[in-house]
Amino acid sequence: MKLTFPHMGTLAIPLRSLFEQLGCDVVVPPRTSKATLEIGVKHSPEFACLPLKITLGNLAQALELGADTILMAGGVGPCRFGFYGELHREILKDMGYDFRMVIVDPPQGRIRHIVKVIRSFLPPVTVRQVVRACRLAWVKLTCIDRLEVLANRCRAFETRPGAVSTALDRTLSDIDLAESQEEVLAAYDAGVKRIERSVYADGRPDVVRIAVVGEIYVVLEPFANHSIERTLGELGAVVDRPLNVSHWLKLNVVLDLINMAGGVNPGKLARPYLLHGVGGHGRETIAHAVSYARAGYDGIIQVAPFTCMPEIVAESVLHRVSREQGIAAMTVVVDEQTGEAGLVTRLEAFVDMLRRKKAARSRLVSV
Ligand code: SF4
């Protein structure tokens, strides 16, 4: 059996580690590229959302490399994610591929069912092996998430353009190669030092703080969002993103296994603007916007796939949040037609506007 799964940001690093430790042969799809997108666009329904198209391209490329088993997350709720697995299966079969599809639905308290699904494709393993594999994957995941947070905070202060991103990329590949928790932690420590060495110690006065919110796939996948965090950082913005894979796994797998998916409730913050969940991360987008406004951030950027219903609803509410909470907001809608140059121009204008607003505010305070 040769197992594969689609990319989503850096998720392939802990996933590969997990399944290799459990004795699987893993085929990681080639890094997402224009070729990946072209395959996805060619074979997907025109109005499918961008994540479906890109992940379809990932899977087709992995099948070309010899993968024969696909692992996909399932979903529940009003958004289209719940159909992704089935759609991928049908489209890839029509494309002539022969493979087995394993769809892991959200556990919703059904631990036995999840264990049964996972055991259906894993080779025989001991409990000890499972614990070791899960621990190693989790350490990799949390280290990666922390490094990305650090890089997003530091890019605005880097000594030369791209220095922080280069340090981050090198550390990510060290973590990918690490085979024990000790090696992961050593790579992490070295990575933190490397990133800290790439920035000026005394900061810069004109820095602005921006949060990137929106639909989880396009927020986490640099190919889909045209590396928005890197661009903003290099334009002099300190960036924060509330969504990351370890947080998502905690909510949707760990807590959901014991039927406590509602443990962290975005409803409270979003309630004045959005009473009900709208699927995907629509309500979280609003809750995050409110929370960043209260934390004194200068701006919010919502990243949303074209035709994504949850984010369309969130966008329509975001204007009111922006007005009432006093935070500038911008929506970036991405699809296969989005051009990088146009996006960079919009981001430059947004950062510039925030900088001017901030300077005007501090002039007012000093008068
Ligand atoms: S949240 Fe939006 S982009 Fe993501 S799967 Fe649902 S509809 Fe598609």
C-alpha cells in the first residue's frame, strides 16, 4: 500500500512522519504548483471552490507517482467540504486512476468507528508504536506552528528581504528529516536562533499589525494565498493568524473524539453580528475580527475562496464589524484567475493606508 493525502500548508510534514512511523509507504504529492492547479481546474466542476481544485491536482500527481491509497478528511455541516472525498473519488476514477479511498469523517464522539476506519488501511501495529508515532508527529506539528508564528512576527524586522523565510524553510526541512523528538526539538531550537539572528534587535517605528483570517485551507496554503503572510511581512507588517493545524486538530479531532467540539466557542464573540454557524470558518472569521480589533490590531485581511458560501456570509458582516469595532478590513478572494501582481499592489495599498492612519493617530495623541 502506498498512502497519499493532499497538501495544506506544512501539514504533509507531520502526516508523513506519522504514517511512516506506523509502517506505511507514504507518497507526498509534489509541492503545489501551477501544474497542480491546472490539473485540478481541468477536471473539476467550474464553480467548485479553489481548495477542491488544488487538492484534486495534488492527488492526481501523487497517483501518477505510484500512490494507491488516498486518505481524505470528511466533513459535516452546510459547506461543501463534506463532499470533497466523494467528488475526488468520482473525478479521479473518471480520470482512469485505480486506487482505494479512505475518508475519515469527524469523530463526533465515535472513537470506535474512527479506530476501525484507521485500522482498515494501517499495517498491524502495537499500541507502543502508535503512541510513539503520534507523539513524534505532534511535536513536529506544534514546533512548526510555533516557528510560523515567530516568522510572521519577525519578518517586518528582517535584516535583508527574505532572510526570515529562508531561515524558516531551512528549519522546516530539518524538522521534516528528524526521526526522534530530540532531533525535532534540536532543529526547532536552532531554527528559533536562526530566525532571531535574521532580524534587527531595535525594531522599526512604522510597523503595523495585521491579522489574516478566513477559510482555513486558503489561509494555510501559501500557493492558494500567494504567500500573503510573507508578502505582508516583507512590506513591514507584523502578521498574526489565528488558524493553524494543531489548533484545528485539537478542536476537530482530539476534542471531537470525546464529543467536545464546542469546547472553544466562537459564537460568543461573533454573536452581535452572526447568530448562527454558517459552515466552514465563517463564524470564526467574524469572531477573530472582533477579537483582533479588541487587541488593538491595525487591520484584518479575510482570505476567501471564490464561491465559498461561509466566507461570503462573513464578508457581508465584516464591514459592520470593521465600522463598529474600529478596525480596517480587507477581503481577498482567491481563485485560479487571481494574479500575484494585482494582489501585491492591493496589499501594498492596504499596509500604506494602515501606516498613515496609525501615524495620524499618534500625531493626534501627541498634540
Ligand atoms: S469553507 Fe468554503 S472553500 Fe472551504 S470547502 Fe467549504 S465552501 Fe469550499
